[in-house]
Amino acid sequence: MVFNSYTFIAFFIVVLVLYHLPFSWKTKKVILLLASYAFYAAWNPPFILLLWLSTVVDFFVGRALYTQTNPQKKRVLLVVSLIGNMGMLCFFKYGGFLLENFVTVVNALGVNYHPAKPNIILPAGISFYTFTTLCYTIDMYKKKSEPVKNLLDFSLFVTFFPHLVAGPIVRPPQLVPQFESPRRASRQQLMEGLFLLSLGLFMKVVLADSMLSASSDAVFNSTAAVSGLDAWMGMFAFTGQIFFDFAGYSTCAIGVALCLGFILPLNFRWPYGAMGFADFWRRWHITLSSWLRDYLYIPLGGNRKGQVRTYINLMLTMLLGGLWHGANWTFVAWGGLHGVYLWVEKFFRDRRERVIAVVAAGGGSGMVMPAGSGSGMVTQAGSGSGAVMPKAAAEEGNFVYALFTFFLVNITWVFFRASTFGKAGSMLASMFGFVHGAAPVLATLAMVKIGVILGVVVVIHWLLRNTTVLEAVYRMPWWLMGLLWSGMIVLLLLSQASSSSFIYFQF
């Protein structure tokens, strides 16, 4: 079931009605849990068994990890959870990819091996709910929080339908406490939730699907070489499409949860207004980047083991983050390119800070500024990672730096969207003037539409980069907000029916 379908609208109305009937809190939670299973079963009912297995195993293993005092037994329990979760993820998501690469290697060594291709169906959202349960067992191992009190609350934490399929990736302290006592959306929360749901659907249906996806597909799926202008416009179309599609889903998820009285973490914060790549990863897919920081980058050693290890840890994190997105080497290249950008950014930041430290020391003030130990990875207040964005980029008004960051982000999206390195190389060759005489692919009107949408997006992201959607809405006059909301609803109704899955469902 997808948010952008009439089936979901009917489903959500039924859930809202049942949730607001005078039932006990436990009964309401059971209703939400059953609704979550029904929401997921709309894709493929047998895959609910995977959800149950992951939920039950991690609930009991997590409790055992928290109470176990024997270090060896704790490690065994953690390994059981890791094998259970990562084993399912590797089989369903990476089984075919691993087999394909194994066949390539053994054939390159002279062994004629050609097995039948596996017919493995990827369960929707397996990467998201696997990371959700993994962080619970790891937190129990480290005793960062207390175990969930009962299986009902833990099951609802894992399967709560707004975030189940494509995030935000939630952690136990962010959601479990909200299940412990009765919750009901206030009138303000209900209105905010409905507005966010409308905005998310508008982003997905009108902007991503109706306005941009056709142009992106036409260019990236072209079997012939495309002109430089077509390549840039197709790439810009995908840049807008991927944002509106994924941020649209997250906005819908947060809005649906808010209508029920629950708060989900923010997942996007105007990423195309970022100044630098550390700043970009503070704004794009925030819950994933913070998960990678806390459960991969910092355990690898973070920035605590010297400069060389910091660079290695940073690159490993970005490469694995790229592989998380899909079983294809192009996703690894996408993550690696982001890692290179962060490397370069960190190098110049550290160099600048060393110069400042020398100048400050020689100025007789007695104050020596420490050389930065930041990793360039995403940070939040109090995260303890030590990562900061470049000081030059921290200055307000550096719109040129934001445009440069946006330009480099666009280059990475080529690898994200292209199905093969050959296609990515062909796109980049067209974009940088190595292809001549190609037949046009996009009409002039489509190019104008893409240019206007992306131009407006960049300006809005820059102007609102230090606020949230709801904060921006509350600054508007009531009549302007009413016109904006009404306009989104009208355009949704006028748009062609869109029931296509969100892009991140495949991850």
C-alpha cells in the first residue's frame, strides 16, 4: 500500500475512526499494530513472517543482552541478532548481487560456472526495519537505554506503518516512550498532520511523478547518446524527482503519525541549500546519516585514532552507506564520490584551522585554536562526533558555496540513477561536452519546466535552510497558507492518478 493511492486514503480514514473510539489504550495499540500489518501485507502477505521473526528474536535477545553480565554470552547474543537481521538483509537484498559477482570472479579465473539466476523477491522496506531493530539490540548490548517493557510496544515500534517501509529510521527512545501512555492528537496536531500529508502527496504526485519523472526517464533510459543540454536537464529532473519523491514520503509519514498524536524525527531539512557536504548530510536523509555515524563510523574509531584512520573510517562509512541503497556497484560509486567530497572538504577545513591556530598563537593573545578533529560526517548538537562544517561555509550569505555544493551533488546523482557504469559514463560524457550531434530528447517546454522547478527549489531551500516546514507555515498570513493548501489539493485532484511506488521502497 502506498500513501499516494485511494486505498490508503480509505485505510487511513478507517484507522483514524477506530483510533478515536472510546477503547482502552491497549486496544488502540492492538488496532495500530493490526493496521500496520495490513498496510505491509498489501505488498506481499508472506513477508509479514519476516517482520514477526525479526520482531520476536530481537525483543527477547535485546532483553537478554541488557540483563546478561557474562561478556562472552553477551557477544554470542549480539552475534545471534546480527546474523538474524543481516542474514535476511543479505539474502533478500544482496543474494543475487553476491552471486553475480562471484560468477564474474570465478569465470575470470578460468572456471566455466553459470548457475541459474535466483528469483529472489525483495521485501519492501527490509533495509529500514532491519536498521530499526539492529539499533535496538546494539543499544541493549551497550546499555544505552532500557529494554522495551512488553512485546506489544516493541512490535508496534518496529512495524508502525507510517515509518515502516521507507523511514524515517527511528530509534527506541524516539518512539517507544510514546506508546507507554495514551496519546491522542490535539486539534493543532491534526491540522498540522493533514497539512504535512497534503504537502507530501503534492511533492510526490504533482512534482516528482507528473512534472519530473518522465523527463528523467526519457534521458536516462535513452538507448542512444543524448546531447549535453538534454543530459543536464535529465540529471536536474532526477535531482528534483529524488528529493520530492523521498522527502515527500518522509513528510507524509511524519504527517500521518502526527494525525495519530505521535512524533517522528525530521528526515530532511532543505538539503539543496547546504553549504558543503558535511552540511548536506546534516540535511539529507538525516536519520540514516546519523545511524551510520553512531553505529558504523564511531565504532570504527571515528576521528579518535589519527588522521589516516579518520579518512579511512569516513570512506568506509560512505561506501557502505552507498551499498545500503542498492545491490549495484553504481550505488557504491555514489557513496564513494560523497566520501571523496568529504575528504577534500575535511582537508581544506583542517588546513584552514591549522593556519588560524598558528596566527592566533603568533598574535600574542595566548589563545591557540585547536586543530579540527571533525570527520565531516553528519552531526547534531551533543552528538560527540566532533564533526563540523567548514568555517568558511558557516558564514551566512555564502550562496555561491551552496550553488557549488548543489552542482557537485548533481554529479553524484548520475551514479545513483544510472543502472550501469556505461550509462553513467555516457551521461557524464554528454554533460561535459564529449558528445556532439546527438538527436534531441526533451522538448523545450519540458526543459523550461525543469529549469523553473529546480530554480525555485534551490532558492526556497536557501531561504528556509534554518527553519522547518511548519515554522515557515506559521510565519505566513492565514489567508496565504489557506491559498497554498487549497492550491496543493486542487493540483493533486487535477493530476493524473499516481499509484507508483516511492523510489526508496526498493531500498
